[in-house]
Amino acid sequence: MITTIAAAWLVASKQADRRHCGFWLFILSNVLWIAWGVQAAAPALIAMQLGLAAMNIRGAIKT
């Protein structure tokens, strides 16, 4: 959760390099949530994180 909060803080920045870093941090948080979802056998969490990861990858490319 801390990774997700830090990523949200960076994505809200006015500086492009911080926003870009924030998107990559969001992608890291997606990977961590997916790992937890696999361990907890939570397919809905995994599916949601895959969708969010796709949006974060798009954001990282556009910044």
C-alpha cells in the first residue's frame, strides 16, 4: 500500500520526471499486488491489477 500511495503522490506532481517515476512506481505496486493476489488465491484482485497495470503502462509511455 505504501508503494501505491507514493506513486499517487508522484503522479500528481507538476514535474514530468516525477510523474514518469510515479507511473513506474504504480507498475511496481501492481506487480506486488498481483504477487499477493496469487498467494491469497484472489483472482478478482489479480484481474483488477492487470487492468490497472495496462493503464499505468499507457501513462508511463505518454509522460
